[in-house]
Amino acid sequence: MKYQVGKRVNGVINNIVDLGIFVTLPGRRSGLIHHSDFGNNWERERRLYQKGQEIRVVIMHNHKGRLSLSLMRVNDPKLVDPSNQFSHTRPADFIKVLTQTAEDAQTEIKQLRKELSKNAAY
């Protein structure tokens, strides 16, 4: 899996230390949420997390394979997710694109239901 800046991904906490939280990502990659991501609340915030817990993070930096992660900026609209199909859609076109996506999904659902009912008849 390619980890580009701005990509949101789920990971599992594998260690919590004074430096921050180490997270294992898909593809056996790991990254660090530095304690500064929590501001002055690190000592209090660290108690809210535990090893084995699944969390959603955003890739902040990818320097020579070392991943810097953020938990606090997952919903930051300024960090564009390169894997989001809508990230380059102009606001004026968003409703049109969203409507087309919903129509395509409904068509696909109808086709799947038809196939399921046909297979159930056998």
C-alpha cells in the first residue's frame, strides 16, 4: 500500500510511550503519532488509548519510509486525501457527481438483487 500525505487509514495501536503512540498500518507498516499532536493534553489523552485499539489516522509526512501520523487532524479539510475520488471535484459539480454516484449504486444494487434471485431459483 502506498502511503501518501493526506491519506486516511485505519491502524492498530502497538505501543504507547512518552514519545507518542506507535500504530501498525495495513501492509505491516508502522508510524508514530508524536505526543505534540495532542498539544498540552498528552498526559491526559494518552490514558484514553490502549494497545490493540483500532484508530483512524492521517498520514502527515512520509520521509524515507518513516511515517508521521496524526489523530487530531483526521477531519482536517485542508489535508486532501489523494485516494478520495471526490477530492478534485469542484464544489459547483459536487451535487451532480454525488447524484450520479447514487444512481450508479442503485443500478448496481438492482442488478445484484436480480442475480441473487436468479441463483436462488436454482
